[in-house]
Amino acid sequence: MPRQQKLRVYRTAIGFHDAYVAAPSQKAALKAWGSDADLFARGVAERVEDPDLIREPLEHPGKIIRRSRGSVTEQLAALPKSPPSPAMRPQKETPRPGAQRKPNVTTAKPVKPEKPPKPKPDASALRAAEQQLKAAEAQHASEREALARRQAEIDRERRALEKQHDTERRKLERELARARSAYDRAIRAWRE
């Protein structure tokens, strides 16, 4: 004789009703509700321990037992004042031919309002800084070229000046040699 698993009672919300099912596991409960999503992980399904609530589902294992959550007046009072957004409305599924019809289990999550897109950062300061750098680099290049031209001119002047000094020095050295020779002759003549 096969061992029978212990049944537990699970509950999830379906519209204005709670759907109870007695099943051996959460997976079996999800299958009974016809849900592909893990409602337990989402926090919309739970295990029930209250003896008054589990009595009827345990008498009919695997069968979904619906119980209204409050009176019609209480349910209408709980409705939002404005109509729900299209994203909050349950999606209707068209059944595939030959597919088993699953019970309608809606687990609408509240839709977070979309944040307005962040404005694109202003790049004007970046462009201005880039232009300033480009202008400074162009000015620096121009100043280096002017300095190089001045340096070349100074080098030419230095070479011309050195040539002039060399010529003048040689001339003066020749005159000094002649004057020394004349002086030496005069000294010798004076001694004789």
C-alpha cells in the first residue's frame, strides 16, 4: 500500500475571494490553482494553520475552495476611487485549442510609476574647456615658432659678430706684431 503524503492547506487571493486548497506541497497547490508563477515566493500565497479555515479544504483534497473576503459592501468600499491603470488590469488569455482551462488566478503587482527620464548632462562647459585648450595650444605653438625665428636670427647675428671679431682680432694681432718688431729694433738700436 503506497504511503499517503500529509496534506497541508494553502491560500491565495483570487479577486474578492480567497482560494484554499489541500495539497501535499506548495508545488501541488500551485498546480491546483493553475499558476505557472511561484506565488509563494511573491508573497501572495501562504500556508494556513487555522482549524476553522482548513476543515473544508481537508475534506476535499485537491479541490479549490473559494471564500469571500468580507461582504459586498466591504469589498466595494475597498475599491480604489479612480479606475485602475491599464497595467493593473488583469490580462485575458485566449485558450489554446485542446488546452485545459486553468482557473483565473490574477496576481497583479502594483506598477511603479515611471520615473521621468534624466535630462542629458549639459556639455557646454566641456566644449568651452576643450576650445580654450585648443586655443591655448595654438597660441603656444605660435609663440614657440616666433621664439625659434628669433633664436635663428640671434644665431645668425652671433655668427656674423664672431666673424667680425675674428677678422678684427687678426688685424690687431698683425699690427701688434709689427709694433713689437719695430719696438724691438728700436731697443737694439738704442743699446748699440
